[in-house]
Amino acid sequence: MLRQKRAQKILKKMFSLLHSSDKGRRGTLETPHGTLETPFFMPIATKGAVKTLSSQDMENIGSPIILSNTYHLWLRPGLELMKEFGGLHRLMDWKGAILTDSGGFQVFSLSGLRKLSEEGVQFQSHIDGAKLMLTPELCMQIQRAIGSDIVMVLDVCTELPATQKSLEKALTLTTRWAKRSKEEFERTKAESVNPGAKLFGIIQGGTDIELRKRSAQELIDIGFDGYAIGGLSVGEPFEEACKVLEALDPILPIDKPRYFMGGAKPHEIVAYVERGVDMFDCVLPTRNARHGQLYRFVHDDLSKPDFYEAIQITNEKWKHSTEPIVAPAKAEINPIFKELSRYSMGYLRHLFTVDEMLGFRLATMNNVAFYLELIDRIRARV
Amino acid sequence: MLRQKRAQKILKKMFSLLHSSDKGRRGTLETPHGTLETPFFMPIATKGAVKTLSSQDMENIGSPIILSNTYHLWLRPGLELMKEFGGLHRLMDWKGAILTDSGGFQVFSLSGLRKLSEEGVQFQSHIDGAKLMLTPELCMQIQRAIGSDIVMVLDVCTELPATQKSLEKALTLTTRWAKRSKEEFERTKAESVNPGAKLFGIIQGGTDIELRKRSAQELIDIGFDGYAIGGLSVGEPFEEACKVLEALDPILPIDKPRYFMGGAKPHEIVAYVERGVDMFDCVLPTRNARHGQLYRFVHDDLSKPDFYEAIQITNEKWKHSTEPIVAPAKAEINPIFKELSRYSMGYLRHLFTVDEMLGFRLATMNNVAFYLELIDRIRARV
């Protein structure tokens, strides 16, 4: 009986597409730490915590998954300590799913003196200047130690604008690294704290449609559990990102999840889901919270890009406001909404004015909850 | 029936001394926002929030009272806005009691260009350099607008070491200001959002026993709802503070609460309670938390000053620790202990190492909970 159940579990597809329309795709994604309904949004816990929030808070807010970062966790607490603690789930006491970005983007954007070679990328730590070498294989070993549920291959990131030649060169190396990543991912399965993890490839190619198609096809030929679209959200116009997604839609396997990497404003997420994307992360809800920007719904029609606003709580306008941060009607949805419904916009403004950390925390709660509610609403309309 | 109940409430004494021994005094203090068991400890919410914690958190942690600051709230959000919001209880949505320090200490320590006169103290705001004048009367008006349950008179603070002459001069003016404070406090009762508030006098006189006695007697002659011992915890040896308390004990009315103002280490609180003190505030649990210092009980015998330790979480020692921040046995006491029992010391150290605000928050929770548990233990042994 037990064996039968286990067999069913194994036979169950990792990703099940339940419905598809011009509003997007709806499905479920199986992970060793829960079944996630797609599309979903991943709050960012770069260094092992969503800024100002705890694992308890993330449970209270109802997030089934968080995103963390291989580069940052490799530097601190480090590979050995991560192994010692038995992975990030245990370190954070987080029971939901974890996706880790490979750290490629951070190596290329944060660290000094990069030297790219066939083997990997040599660089200096942004913390202590130590000389380090990140290879596709090491990247897998680190993510295996972290115990991520969704592991990302190490990719070569190119700063935009870039010449076609440099984009192509990066893409070609990304494909070769992806192949090595997959081999190392499979080799390290048995020794991993989370052997049921899945591996995603990352499509590169900038805004060049032909390069994007080629990158996607090369990764599909290798075969991954899911496909990420990397190298967007780096300053290119929103329309360019849409064009890339539209070009990739018919190429990508319909039975594999698609992950848009990097920042996306609320109305952009709606547009990207309409173009077939299933997974998102974005630093905006947490980062903007710390600058006093609060996301709120204005109306229910997601097809109009003005369905939300990002208000600036430090503005004089909110000084006298007794309006609650979240409408009391939402208080019963979860403990975070309940808490936010207690405090006024005027109080939140006061906290920002006097630099109380509680202000950052309440604003972060509001924004993460907003993005999670947004993706719920988007899922409901597919 | 309702009238009868109200009459009973009025007749009920504000402070009831239930028991007194060489271990201290145990009693109850009635406030418009709850009956508090004495001795009690007040976490500091200087600017309208206990650093990193919300009113919800303070409820969860089980604190019946918080302390806020007249000077800081006067500057921001300001008197008019405080009135508009109907007081600090409403602004914070805090249902427990509030004591406000008069701001005398802050005027004398934070602001520039002070000019002391019979009328009050003229100074420059530490925020924008604005020239302001704080008088005993204005100080009452601000605290009435804040809606404090326990209002403190404006006192003249003297930096130590000080000559006997300057101590005496400060004391004499403090007494005259105390008299004016009481008159203004009574005059503003009817218009206040919290007419049931109580007024405390502040005993000055440095470590000069005769001056202390004189100050206490002058305030007793005016008559207050409680008596605070100010001007200690400013660098004098602990033994000197004890001597002042011992000298005041026989003078102070037994049926009025006694409040030790300012910092006190855990073992000092034990000693001060033994010397008749009923109320405490202290910045150490919150401030030290931000520097990675965590208070913990070592053993149960409060008569030995080594009953606690303050560990430095950033030390290498805690790097590998899987020990929970709070023992799982305490998880059922309140939601804060429950949350703290989930995370390891190693995780907390990691959060401090990578500068995650969550680290400050967890450490603050731990330390505030420690001080509240400490005062519970002290109360139990009286």
C-alpha cells in the first residue's frame, strides 16, 4: 500500500498544466516541499531572510515558496556551514519550497575583477576581496548543499546594450555550462539533502529573437525540468521583453514550467502571464517598501494597467490619514492582513519620518502580501 | 447599577500594596488602560514604537505597559497631529497602558544651546535646529494630548559630576516646576482624552542623600500619585544608587508607587526592587539587541547576581550552534517565545553577520521577553 502510494507520487508529473488561455497558463508544480499552484510569485530572501520578515511571517502571509541566492549564501554562511546545518530549510526553519538563483547575475554585477573562461568565472568577493572561482559544477554543489527545491544552472550574464557577437558568445558558453550543470546535478543527487530537487535551464540572448530561439532550443535538447528566461529586466523596454516571450512561447515545451527571472512591475506580471510565464520573482515589493513605497489595488480589472498604485507614504498627503494600511475586511484572510488593518497610514508615515524599522517591516508586509494577492488574482482569471 | 460600578471604580485605590518583604513590594496599579501588577517593567517605545516591534508584537509578548517620550513625540509627529489622532493609544492602536517621560532628560542631553530660566528651558531641536521653549505647563499639555496613563512632571536634569550648589539649584527649580506641573495637570483634566491619567513627581538631588531627602519631602508636600527617582543611572556606581533608594525608602509614602527612571541591568533591578522600587524602564534590552547582545537566564537564584548572562551572538562561538534562541519548553507561553524557539543561535548569528534587520528584531524580542520574564520572577519571589 505504502509502496503503491510512493509509486503514484513518483509517477505524478512534476508540472501539470491544468488550463491555458489568452490570459495565461494555470497548473501545479510538485516540489519536495509542497505542491505549488502556477503561476506563482517568489518573495526574495537573498541571504536567508525576506528583508525584515521571518519564516513564521512568511507562513502567516501564505507564501508557498521563497527565492534565495547561491552567490550570497556561498559567501556567507558558506558551503561548509550550510552542509553542517543540513541546508537552508533547516537553517531558516522554512517548511515551504525554495528556489535558488545560481548567482551568475551577482558574480557579474557585484564582484570585482571578473575573468571569464571556459571553466568558469574567476572573481573577487564583494565582501572581503577574496579571489574565488565559480564553475557550473561548484554552483550545483552549493545548491545541493543549500537543499533547494528548484536549482538554477550557472549562466553567463551580459550587460546590455551588448553587441550581437558578445551576446552569441555568452549564449554559447551558457549552453555548454548548462550541459555540465545537468551532469553535475545528476551526479550529486544521491548525496543531496533534497534529492527530489529539480533543475532549470536559463535562456539567454538579450533582445535578439533569433539568439533567444537558439538558446531555448539548445537547452531543450539537453532537457531540463523547467526553463527560465534570464537576461531581461535589465533596462530594456517592456515591449522588448514581451516580444522575447512571444517568440519563445511556441518553442518551449508546454509541459514544463517557465520562469521569468528578475524585476517585473505588477502590470508587467499580468502581461508576462498572458505570454505563458508560470513563475516570478521580483525585488520591487521588498526594496520599494524600504523606500516608503506601498502597492495597493485601485480596481479589479487586471486588463487595464492602472489597476494598482504605488503610493509614497512619506508624502505630506498621508500625514493626517486615519485610513488603515489594509482594509479591515481583509483582516480575516491571514494574520498579516489582520495586523496591517490595525495601523493607519498616518502612523506608518510617522514611523518612516522618525526612521523606525517597524515602518520598513509593515511596508514590506504590505507589498509582499500585495504581490501574492496579485498572483492569486491573475491565477483566478486564467 | 452602572453608577454603583463606576463609584466602586473611583473608590478603588490607584495603588494597592499587597505584600512587602525584604525581597521587595508587591501590589497593583490601576490605570485607565488596565490593572498592572507591581513591580513591572516598561519596554521603551521612544518615538511611538518599541524598536522593530509593533503593538501586536507587544500584545503577543504580554507587556501590559510601554514607555514613550514627550520630547520626541512633541517634535514628531507634533502636538497638533497627536491631538488629531486622539492620542498615542489610537495612533499606535495600543490597548495597554502608556507612561511618558517628560522629556526633561532629552532636552538636556540631545538638544543644543540650552537656556534654563524660571519659566522653562529654551533649546534647539536636535532635528531641525528650531528654537523651542519647553515649560512645565506645555509639558503637561503635550502629555495630555498624548493621552498618557502616567504623566511625568518636567524636571531639571543635572549632568554628573555636579557641585552641590548646582544640584541644589536644579532641585529647587524642579520642585517649583513640579508644583506648576500639578496645577496645569489638574487644569487640563477635563479636556484630556485620558482624564483618568495619574501624575508622578521626580525626585532629584544626584547622589547627595540630604538633597534627595529634601527633594522627596518637597514633592510629597505637593502630593503626587507616584514618585520617580530621576537623575540616577547616569554613570554613578551601582552602590550609590542603592544608598539613595535606601535613604528614600522610609520617607516615601508606602501607598504610592515608586519608579526608578533609567537604565538598570538585570541584577540591579533585583536589588532596586529589594529597596522598594515598583516600576522600571530600561533601554538595555532593545539597544543591546541591536548590537547582538542577548540576555538569558543561567540559573533560578535571583539572589546571586550571576543568574543571567548577556551573550554576544556575533562571536565565533555561536557559528555552529543549532541551539534554539528560546527553549522549546517555553513555546506555549506566548507566540513570541514560540517563534523564537524555531530559530537557532547559528541562524541568528548568520542574520547579524549579513546585516539582516530580522536579526535585530529576533534579538529585541528575546531581550524584551527576558526583562518581562525577569520582572515576573522578581514579583513571584516578593
